[in-house]
Amino acid sequence: MIVNKTKNLVIANRVKICNSFFLRLKGLMFTRKLEDDKALVLVSKKESLISNMIHTLFVFYPIDVVWLDKNFNVVDKRLNIRPFTISIIPKKSAKYIIELKCDKAKDINLNDKLSIDFSDVISK
């Protein structure tokens, strides 16, 4: 589960964690649209700009993306990222990337504190 602790708002009930190189590389490529209550979390080994840039190649629908630092504070967000965008780099170093259905991040602001329950993840 992902919760915006600043606003006491549930962002996603079902979370897929991508913490290996191959899971991060695949991300949402070749998937169907995300459901309202589902999110993908890409986990990096360290905070960085370059290792946390993303693309939407072979993602056939728009998405929202939120970048978090190691303390789960929002450092950047982008709404309605179009399919086949080659390079999206966060404005600040991040450790976590949350990919959401388009318009699900509209109530998330910079510096909001989020929580991610890593024990309640989905396998698909």
C-alpha cells in the first residue's frame, strides 16, 4: 500500500516492487493500463538522478510518475507522461520511483511524505 502521510490519502492498495535491474528495466513495458488501485515502485540502490531516469518506450498509455528520496519525501512528479517518451530525468536525486495510472498523482505535491508498505506487495 502507498499512502500520502501528509494528506492521509491512500494512493494505491496494490503495489508491485521492482528492485532488480531486469524488473526496473522492464517496468510497465508491454503491459495493459494500470488499474486505479495499482502502482509500480522502482527501487534504486542509492539516491541518484541518472539511475532514476525513466522512459516510456513500449508503454502504450500515459502515466503519472512520482520520485521519492530515501526518506520517502516527494522530490519530483510528472503528470500525464506520454507513451514512447525517451528520457525523463527527475529534478532532484531520488531512490524510489512510483508509476501510477494517469491522474492518480494530481493530489501529491512536492515535499509530501509518502509511505510504502513493502510487506504487502503483489507478484504480478
